[in-house]
Amino acid sequence: MSADVTSTAVVETSGLEAVYGTGDGVGPVDLRIAAGQSVLVLGPSGSGKSTLLRMLHGAVPYAVHAQVDGAVTVAGRPVAGTGIAGLADVVGVVAQDPESGVCLPDVLDEVAFPLENLAVAPGLIGPAVRTALDRAGAAGLAGRATAELSGGELQRVALAAAIAPSPRLLLLDEPTSMLDADGIDAVRRALDVVRRETGAACVLVEHRLDELAGDAGAAALPDRWIVLGKDGRVRHDVAVEDLTVPMLRDLVGEGCWLPLDLELRALLGDAAARSEGALLPSDWARNQPDSRPDDRVEAHLAGPRGGTPLRARRLAVSRGPRARRREVLRGIDLELRPGTTTALVGANGSGKSTLLACLAGLDRPAAGSVEGPRAGLVFQNPEHQFTATTVRQEVAHGLPPDAAPRVEQALARFGLTRLADHNPYRLSGGQKRRLSLAAMLVHEHPFLLADEPGFGLDRHASVGVLRALRDVAADGRGVLFSSHDLRAVAGYADRVLVLADGTLLADTTPLELLRDEPLLERAGLRPPALLRRLAAEVSDGPALVTVLRAMDAAALALGVAA
């Protein structure tokens, strides 16, 4: 490697490859990333995206064992032999799970921690912390205890801690996955500021590109894309402007979420997608096979089924130590009905996870009551519910021996059969999420509660999970899932509960929510361009479902064709 290349490249890899003991892995990867350049890494769940990021700062193999071959240099330092600590002054990392990276009890101390480790002068730490919190959209969290924060709020704190030392390389593993609209805007602004003011290179792994892109579409995303296939090998290393329709169809077929402008190009082709609305998504959907809502949707629209509901009456929940106890929920009245899929939406910190935990009996209410059958809960962090040492044992936990066929069926349904003998803690983020859902669904509780069930999933896996929740309701059980993904809510929920600041603002339908601008504003919700467009165009709720499910079906069909 020449001295000139080393001085201008922040990242340089040659034949970089990692293989775990299970045989899974990623690579070989050859890439060069210059100062100020932003790179997007995308691909289906389990393709090795997170592993690639971990190799760039030494977590693989120094913290997570794998056989690593090839070479990687960061800021002129070979990662082999330098290690994680030796790169701490030049690399900032936002991990997929913010709880794994946030370790101190106070927000200000957490953001200051990397600066103190780097022996930054004490007088400079306070201003740097405030600047980082502001850039991450987390200034309002100063002085809070990290244990009291929601997953999305923790994500903002983790971002602030990563950018506080002004690293030369910023690695972000799905930084927007738990964030509301304001949080996603903060990530977008932070990336721009870091690159512009520090010249740092950024490597970003993200599934939900449509939300990160916002109304600007692909133009708001990194201009260089590295696409990994299911086998962990690089399928494309391409500039956004050079993406062709066949490439885009390949991405959708691999399970990638795309911004609306690119998704329409993939599904409709260049001419139709660029015809200034001449062919609207609903026009296209009407021409797709099985484009009308299925019988289960029609049954939901006909009204609730019989059975014992799950109710909350004047529910209130408080959190934190006695000296500074904080009311998280207050005055919550709701009823969940068998056979109905209900979505729970709201900004970060609005109380969604707390409400789910209380309905499942895991949190004791400070006031009010929960009445009805005991519900099963899928946690926001899958690892919090794992108890076994293999995937198969995890799904079978708590079931009688004669349930083995049901276990195998669940493994197959969620694409886990080949991973059945693997350790649950060694799976990718998306695989862990699928396992947590499979393990709870086999118990067939009268009500299923799921906290962000689409977190960490690619397009195909996300649709599979949503269809599984729809099937649970079709079998006569009740479903309540929280989500920041309003597209999933609009396509698969019958009702929507809207939370803000610990209170229930509305119990409505997806289409009514999308058309209620004051309610969206009060709840801190911002629908993507596709939903705004459809809400203005479609005649009713079933027509909205038609379009969204037709687009999902077309994406899955591209995967089958591939």
C-alpha cells in the first residue's frame, strides 16, 4: 500500500473476510473510503452487515470470535494489532442495540465518558457534550437517568456519545431503527454536520431507507451503496445515480427497503415511475393479482368477534427512584378485542413499551387496573426473553414434548430451520427478532403483544412477521404491536392507538389517522410520502390496504423470481 493512499483513505480493506464457527460470515470485501465520504451498506437480514462494521473497528475478532482473513486499515492504523482501544480516538460507533453501548446511569456522564477516556481537557468536555447532544437531537435528555429512557431515546444518547470526540470514522448500525420522525431528522442532520465540520467518513447500515431518505428520496442518502447478498458477498458497489432498474429489482428481491422513488422504479420501470404521477400506486395495484383485501380484512371490517377482551381502566404507571419518580402513563382506558390487530404509535418516550409491559403483567400499575386473559409479550430487545442455548430449545421452552411438530413448523415459518442448533445469542439482529416472535407465537396466548416487531428486519422478513400477526388475529386471538413504521400500521392494523406524553390521544383507524393532520402533529408522527399520497387518493380503508399489500406482494415475488 502506498503512503499516498494511506494518507488520503480513512478506511482501506483488502480481501477482508470473517467466518464464524457456524459457517456464516461476510466477505471478501475490498473497499476504500476517503475522508468525508458516506457509504451505505445494505442487504437482507443475516448477510453480514453488522459483522462488516465490527471488523472495521476490531470488535470482530477481538470481542466476537471469528476467523478473519485479509487486511483492514483505519486512519492509517492496521486494525490487526491495534485493537478496539487503539482505535477509540478515531472511530465512533453506534451499535444496533443501544442498551449494549450505554453503560453509565446519567445521560451527561454517558456522553462525556468517551471524552474522559481520551483524556480531553476537563474544561472542554462540558461544551463538547452539549454540542453532541444538540447534534443528536437529544438536548432535552440532559440530566435524565439512562435507565428511564426508551429505546429510541437511548439511541439518540448513543449517537451523541459516538460523535462527541469528533471521530475520523463514524460507524452506525441501524441508527434510526427505534427512532421517531424527529429522531430520524436528528440522525440525518448529525451525519451532515459530522461530515461537513470534521471531514469524517461515515459507514451506515440501515434497513428502512424510505424513512431515512424522507421526502428528498434517494438524494438524501449516502451516494455510494455496498450491497451484500444472502451469502455475505458483495453484489454491488455502486453510486446511487448509476443504479439501474435490474439492480433495483435485485435489491428488492434481496429484501432491501428502498426510498419510494427507487421502489417505484423497481416495481414499475423507469418510464412509469418518472411519468409525474400518470401511473399512481393505486392504479398499478388494481392490476395486480389478488389485489383486493383478503377475507380476514373483510371480517375485521365487519366488527369485533366474541371472546373475553383485554382491558385497561384508568391505568397509571410511574418509573424511577422514589426521590424523582416520574409518571410515564396516566388515565389510560382501552379495550383489546379478540380477532383484531391493533397498532400502538407515538413518539419516543410516549410510553409505548411501558404500556405493553403493564398489559402483559410485567409492570405494576401505580393506579387503575388491567383485566382479562394473560397476554404474551415479545420484548423490544429479543435477548431479554432468551432462556435456552439453542434456537430449537428456545422455541420449545415451556411446551410439552408432544408440541415438537408445532416447534418445527414455527422454525420453518420464520426461516430458522437451518439455525435450529445455533446459539440464540450468536444470531444477527434480524434473526434474533424472528426467533423471539416464533418462541412467543407457539404458546398461543389469547392476546399477543409485540414491541417493535419489525425492528432489525429486512423487507421480506418484515412482511412475513406482519402476515404472521395478521394470521394470529385471523385465528381469533388479539394482537397489539407498537411501531414507528406507519406503513406497516396502515397495511396490517385494523385499529390504531395513539399515545403522546403518557396519555391516549386517539383510538382510530389507519386511514383516519393519516388524514388527521392535527392529531399527527400532536403525536409527533410524520407519515412518509407514499402514505400521504395514498391517504389523499384512496376512497376507503380497504383501498389503502390493497395498495400497500400489493406492493409487499410484488417485492416478495421479485425475491422468488431471483
